[in-house]
Amino acid sequence: MNLAYILLMMPQGEGGEGGSGIMSFLPIILIVVVFWLFFIRPQSKKQREARNFRSNLKKGDRIITIGGIHGKIIEVTDNTVIVETEGQGKLKMEKSAIGSEYDPEKVARGK
């Protein structure tokens, strides 16, 4: 059965009932609120934290890229950074490619 058929077959309230209109939308409103609380809000918080992290990068920070490359920042511009990798290799990359700050304890634990 489709949703439209189920809604059509539901008993309709009398014209004198004032709250039935709001009560019929209550489940939809609750679904939207729950969706916002558990999916949209945490994701936007994560994006905000990542944006703040990337905007506060400075020379000497040790980082891990999204691709898993470990390195140290040797130069920072508006949208790019130059990262020195092991063996004195230098990579120029977008700030958006930086995943996290290098934390030796997390790397040792494998997290």
C-alpha cells in the first residue's frame, strides 16, 4: 500500500476539532527535528571544526593529509601549503587536503 492511500483511508476528524490539523503534522515535525539533531547538526559542527583547524595552520605544524601522507608545514599561503615529507621531499597542496594534526600517540595506537 502506498502512503497516499493510507492517508486517504484514515478517519477524518469532525469540523469542530481544533487540534487535529496540528496533530496530523506532529510526526513529520518530530522526524525533521530528530533528523536535524542527529545528522545535520553534528555534521555541520565537524565541518566548522575542520574549517577552523585549516585556517589556523602555521609553519612547523605536523599534519596528516586525507591521503595519509605525513609531513611538516614549511610554508602557508591563503589556500595552499607546502609540506615537507620524510627525505626532504616537498609537496604543494590545498589546505582542504589536510585531514588532521599529527599526533604520535594516536598513530602508535592505530586510531
